[in-house]
Amino acid sequence: MAGDVRSYLRMCGYDTVYVNDDSIEDLPGALSTDPPDSEIVSAVEATGRRLVTRDYQLAQQCSNTITLTTTETSARLSTLQDAGVCFKIESSPTYCGVCNGSLERAAVGDAPAYVADSIDRCWSCNRCEQYFWKGSHWEQVKQTLHHID
């Protein structure tokens, strides 16, 4: 329900578990695929995380919850910010936007061919092996975060 904000959270250095990630079973506080509400609440409480959801009934079952009331990304980010989430994009990312795995700086020349030659800094995920770099998406995320109220 809140998949659009997971990449923003991860790019800002938050260890963000998303229930619909393909690799959810491998993440800290692992959940089964399509878990019941009780399993989500147990995982949130056992790992000391905050639950971010649009599901009002689920939110009522968990003590550390941010309930989103809109489907618009900027408004969701604003709600998270109002709840105390600090959106400061990391200069060196730590979490994979795809799977939440840890990122490490890739050696120059190790990046795949689709990474522009002019990119001198990129990171690779230890889990899913995706590559990330500061390209146009990075700038779009920074602009979006700059404009949230």
C-alpha cells in the first residue's frame, strides 16, 4: 500500500522492509509472502520498526504506526515528514531501492555497460546485484524531497 515511498526512505538511509518485496523472506524481521496482519504486527514490534500503512484496521493493531490517508506520493512523504521522518538524501546510499540489501561502492570499471561512462561513482547491492548511481532519478528524488511541505 505504500510502495511508492519505500525507495525514498531507502535513499534517505532508512532500513525499510516492504511486505510485497520479492525477497521479503530474506530481510531482517522476515515475513512470509502475503502475511496476515498479525504476522506484520509481530514483526514490527519484534524489530522495533514503525509501520507505514493505509490500512486503518492494521494500523489500529500496532502501537508504532504512521497511517497514510492519500495515494499521492508527495502528500504521503509530507505525512511521513510530519510524523518525524527526516528526509535527507544520503550522499552515499546504504540501502538498495529494490530489495533493501546493503550497498557497497563499486570499483571503477565494474559497472555494467548500461551505466554511463561519465559516472565515476556507483554502488552495487550485495543481495540483488543491482547497480545504482547518481543520475536523473537521483536528481528527481532530491527535487521531490525539496518540495514536500
